[in-house]
Amino acid sequence: MVALRIRLGMVGLLVLMGCRSQAPEAYRPPSERVLTATQAAQLQQAWQIYSQGAYLEAMQLVDSLLRQGIEVAELYLLKGRIYLDINRFDQAIAAFQKARRLDAYLRGIDFQLGHAAFLQGFYRRALDYYRKELALIEQSPPAVQQYYAEMDRLAKVAIYRQAGRACFLLDSLQAARQFYQQAVAVDSSDSETYRWMAELEEQEGNLQQALAFAEKALALQPGNLENLYTFSRLLLRTGHVEDAVHFLQLILEREPLHRGANYNLGRALMLMGNTQAGNFYLTRARRIQQLTGKIDQARLAAYQTGQPRHWKELAALLIEAGRYDEARRALDVALFLEPTNLELENDRANLALLLGDTLDALARYQKILQRDSTLADVWLNLGVVYAQKKQYKVARRAWLQALRYRPNDDILRKYLRMLDRRVSSGDS
């Protein structure tokens, strides 16, 4: 599961377009000399929608530029990122290597090659690529360094941190510590590095130092659930049982099916003599562990086969476990692999609604109905979104359309009656 956490923690990392400082006169990258303003805007748009998980649309934009005969490294870097996110490692690596042949100084290529190796468990190879990225930053001509100055400063933090993680997984703890220290020397506000430093110190048995680092990570980013969990777990390990209970309960308010929080809360309550409550959480942790096992099996099937149905099965299990962001990514991959599947598109729209992203849900429902206007479920869900937005007339039209294709649906009739009562009562 380590590789998954790294992947999730790096969503949006080093999205290179839009992160560079203004080009000095002495250096302009090849892409700036080749792309027109319109083409540069298209590439920027591709990076943006990629960062939102719209893999297919991003790839279509990239391919449309390539069909125009444009050969710039940034196109292949983005193509590689998309392939990497859907676990097509050979295609990702080929795209990254093509990007390097087109631009000797473009940042992020070796880092992504390292990330591809890391995700496959090749940690020494990953470390070699991270070091190559650092060497590129430090050994580029002065004009290139000036051009990429701000981006390089930010990138170094991620590279040092990720190199430290590779060393940690290779059991080279002192090397990992040195990389982590270099990361915080560049940016002392990097919460994730402090959390990983806490895990390293815990591994070596330095629990008080681990707790101090975990507390620092939490102070820097108090809303991060992993920070909260690491701190809570270390509070319990260092004997601060009542404090641990408090923070573990905060986690479960946000994510009731967090296995580690349930397990450790159960242990903490048992230590406090609350056997009944402790057993409740320990039992729930065991049930969640069974679900986690199913998720791991489904993930392996999705990675190995690349078939959309396995990605969909993975998404369904992740939703059952309350891990909605991971489920969203699984469905995004499934849609990339099978873009004409309206059932998948509807699942993705429903998840957007579940996550509270009504604008995304609306856009997806409307897109589905443009392709097949007879889907009653989609009209029903579209009406739900409009009702939530208090656009009752539009909601009513949507539900009447649903009733047209499902005339005997009692739920739809109930929704329409409720809507009429709201309108008649003056709710707006």
C-alpha cells in the first residue's frame, strides 16, 4: 500500500506548465520557440484538465497538437503522466524518454521516470533517477537555472522527500534522514516531509522524536488526515492515551471507516478500561480489514489486466469503504479505457454528486443525455441536482422527462409531489 499512498500524495506534483518564472532574454525553451499562442493555450488547458482527472480529454488535446506536426517535450511529458496514472508503465517511460530527447533541460522528466520505477517497487532505480533530476537542476547552464529558478526551488523539496522515501523503503535509514533534512532545509513548511520523518524515527524506536515531528506536521497542515492519524498513533505509543482517544475520534468523525483509527481507538479504550466500547471499534476494524483485503485484490486485478470492469469493481469497493477520492481516480481510469461506456460515466457523475461537486455532476449528466436522452436514472439524478440548487422548475422538467421513460416509477411521482409542495409553500 506504500506505493498507493505516494501516488495519492503526489496528485498535481510538478505539473510543469504554468509554474515557470518569466524567461530571461538569454534562454527560451524549445517549446516557446515552436508553439503559437493558441497552441500554448491548448497545452496549458490539457495540463489543467489532466490535473482534474480528465485523462481522455487531456490525451485528446495532446494528440491533436501532435497531429499538427508539433514536436515539443512538454507534450510527451504530459502524455507520459497520463499513461503513468493509468499504470501503463512501458508507454509512460517511452513518452518520458521521447520528451528528454526533445529538450535536454526540461524539468520533471527524470523525476517522473523515477516515480514510474518507484510505483513498480524498483526503489534503487527510482533513486538513480531522482539524483539525475537533482544533477540537472544543479548543473544546467546559468541562464537555464535562472529561467527555472522558482520551479527548481519547489521541485527540490519533492525530489529530496521522494528520494528519502526510496531510501527508507530500501532500509537505508540514515540516507533517508539526510534527504528529509535537505527537504526541510529548502522548505521548512513542508508538512509531508515531517510526517515521513516521524515514521523514520518511529522505525528506529525514537518515539519522542517521532512524536515531535508528527506534531510539527500536524501544526503545518492540521486538516490532513494522514498527519492527524500519525500524530494520534504516536500519542498512543508514547502513553498519552486520553489525548490519542480525542484525536482518533476526530479522524472517525471525518472518515468512519478508517481502519487504523478504529483499531487504535479500540486499543486505547481497552487500556482505559472501557472494554465494551473498545471491543466495538476493534470488531469494526476487523470488518474493515476484510474489506481492505478485497480492495487490495481488486486493485491488483485492475493493475494487472487494465480492464475497465476491474477498475469499476475497485471503485465500487473504495466507495463502500468511504475512500471517495481513490474511487474517483479508479473511475477516471476506467473512463479513459472505455470512454463510450455511459454506465461508467453515470457512476462518475454520481460520485461527483456524492463528493458535493454539483457543477461537475451537472456537466456529466448533461453530457450523458446528449448521447442518450432516454436514460430515466440520469434524468432523475439531474433533477436531484437542480432541486438541491433550488432550481425547482428545471428539476421538475427533468423528473417529468424521467417519468416519460419510466411511467410507473412511484419514487419519481413522490419526488414531484414533494417538489410541488415546496413550490406552493413559497420555498425558493
